[in-house]
Amino acid sequence: MSYEKSVELYNEACDLIVGGVNSPSRSFKGVGGGTPVFMKEGRGAHLFDEDNNRYIDYLGAYGPIITGHGHPHIAEAINEAARTGTLLGTPTKWENVFSKKLKDAVPSLEKVRFVNSGTEAVMTTIRVARAYTGKHKIIKFEGCYHGHSDLVLVAAGSGPSTLGSPDSAGVTPNIAAEVITVPFNDIDSFREAIDRWGDETAAVLIEPIVGNFGLVEPEPGYLEEIKKLTHESDSLLIFDEVITAFRFTYGAAQNMLQVEPDMTAMGKIIGGGLPIGAYGGRVDVMEQVAPLGPAYQAGTMSGNPASMRAGIACLEVLEKDGVYDTLDRLGERLETGLLEQAEKYSIPVTINRLKGMFTIYFTDETVKDYKGAERSNSERFSIFFKEMLDRGVHLAPSKYEAWFLTTEHSNEDIEDTLEASDQAFAALSS
Ligand code: PLP
């Protein structure tokens, strides 16, 4: 496979754009370096690069693309918005239509607000929780990613009873001192943190099903206990469903898990491929937000007709019968095939999968927290990633990411993927 044009474009981009990419996860730093592939077009389940190579796409643009690229129903909605005004600066009926659709699918969203990214959505839920409770600290979970606002770029302290430290230059120690980070799926650590800090904690922020150290589900009863302890300390429970909303079911992970938070942050899929974020929850909590309440949040682009109409169109595709069953069936076929091949070539792997999303960890241990994901063999993943890329299968360039299936992946795509992975595993074993 030749990447000549991508190399040329990347060199040019490095002169123009910091690091050559507009989001660090797009660089190949997580797989030992190299040139990120410059794509020209996405069509259905496939990507086409500037050198005219074709790839089966499992990156899914890091989650939003669940209906494939250029879906005709969504394209039509975006075209219509382009013709009639992408940004009017006034309320439009599309915001009502979309809010109603979200609320029908996720009942805990008694009131919502649209913003422009998952980062904004999560950032604002924290502000609102602080306004509501009058408290300042947040408790979050190791390895979960909640966007790039200051408060959530804080690494774990040395234990649940210690405060965090900045995870990025530019985040001040004062901000880090507002954050406690505990391991996921470890209720004792959480209990210790809430015992120590509950009186000062405004919110507990969690990905109910983790998508940022691969895919990790909560152990039975874990979220129920988190909710109980959170409420006992008069703190609010926030679910970050930026990845999980509409990924596994028509609704959010909270519908499947039957645990309702006080507030939810969403993004990715609900924009149908355009920029979006949304947050919502209990009406008494949401009424803290301006213009009704004292917590300020605004946005020139928020609720714009293009994102609204793309999001509505995307949900219209997803609400059709059988969508998630198909994603599950394709996911299962891939999982089984990959596990069989790993065994054939004696490469230890663990796969965590839910419906059309899964992560392959190069380890033989069960992965249920960040430390477990960290132990997945990075070198093996990097080789596997590059072997797959060279055979026309585009995965996310990091061992901590997931594979995302779309409604456009076909049986043939899956079989072609398995043919590539057979050779990738063979390369790993040689
Ligand atoms: N929350 C979660 C769980 C995410 O995975 C992400 C992004 O990957 C975000 C928040 C931030 O969303 P955005 O990149 O749209 O700002």
C-alpha cells in the first residue's frame, strides 16, 4: 500500500498545524509513530485516502458515525439546512423536535440544553451541579475521559483519599485539588472517597459503560451502589454518555442498565456527524441554568439547525427495527473470528464487546479497570494496527480505543476484515 500523498500532506500539515493534526488522538503517537492517513472521502462503511487506498472503517470517527458515511437520509437533512440557513441566531422548531425525540428515548432528560461538543456538555454539568449543591469537588474514575476542560484533565492521586494532580500543563494545582479520582469497578475505593470527601462533593461523574480505556462494563450492582452513596452525601450523579448514548440501544446506557442519573452529558452520535453536545436531567437541577437560574452557559452555534436536523435524521435511522440486533450480529461474528485466530496463533487476547462496539486487548486477563487496560501489550497492538492498516482495515491508533461498527458494514466487510486479521495475527506470531 502506498501512502505517498498522505506523507506529503502530513509534512505540509506539520508546518501549518500544531503536530499536523487538529486532535492529538489522530496522530500515530499511540502506535509508535508514523504518518496518519489523510482521507479524501467516506462512503458507507469505507474510507478512501488521498492515494486512493480503500479501508474498512472501524474508527467511526471515534464514535459518532454509527450510520456510516454520507448516509442519504442524513445528507438530505444537512442539505436542506444548508439551503435554508445553517445558523439563524434565533430559536427554531428543530430544537423542540430534537429535544422531544431525545426525551422520549431517554426519560431522565426532563429538560435539556444543546451545546457544541461533548467537552462543553460535561463541563457544564459540573458547573450546574456546583450551582445546585453549593459544593465544589467532583469525584471521577480513573481512565475515563470527559473532554478537555480543566477539571477533567486531572490525574488520580495516590489513593481515593488523596486529591488529584494536573494531567496537562496549564491546569492549575488549585483546580486539581477539586478532583478526586478513583478506580472504576472498585466500590470500596469509591466508598472511601465519599466518606472522606462527600461533604464537599458536588458531583460524581462517570461513564456508565466505559469507552475510553477500551470498552468496560460496570460490574453488577456497581452503578446502583454509586448512585446510593452519591445521594447519601447530597451530591449529584452525572453520567457521561457522550460515547454510549444511542450506541447500544435506541436510548442511552442508563436505559439498559436501569440506573438513572441526575444529569446526563451526550454528544457524538446525536449529531449525525455534525458538531454537537447536549446535557440534561432533573428539572429542578436544570433550572439552575441561565436564563432561569444563576449558572451561566451560552453558545453562538448551540442548537444550530444543521446539527439539529442531522441529529434528528440520525435518530430516525436508528429507531428502525433491528438496527442494534444487526450491529450485535456483526460484532459477534468479528469477536468470534478474532478470538479463534488469536488462539490459532497463540496470541493472548481478551475482547470486551457490547453490540457493535468492542476492544481487543493483548492480554489474557479480564479487563475491568484502567490498570487492566494499561497492561494490554502496546507493542503487539501497534504491530497489529499497522498490519491491519496495510491490509485496508482502519482501526483507531491506540490500544485504549474501541472498534465501532456501523449500520453500513456488510457480511462481506466482516469476512474481509477477518482475512486481514488472520494475516495480522500471523505476523505477530512470527
Ligand atoms: N466524554 C466522553 C466519554 C468522550 O469519549 C469524549 C470524547 O471522546 C468527550 C466526553 C468529549 O467530547 P468532544 O470530543 O466532543 O468534546
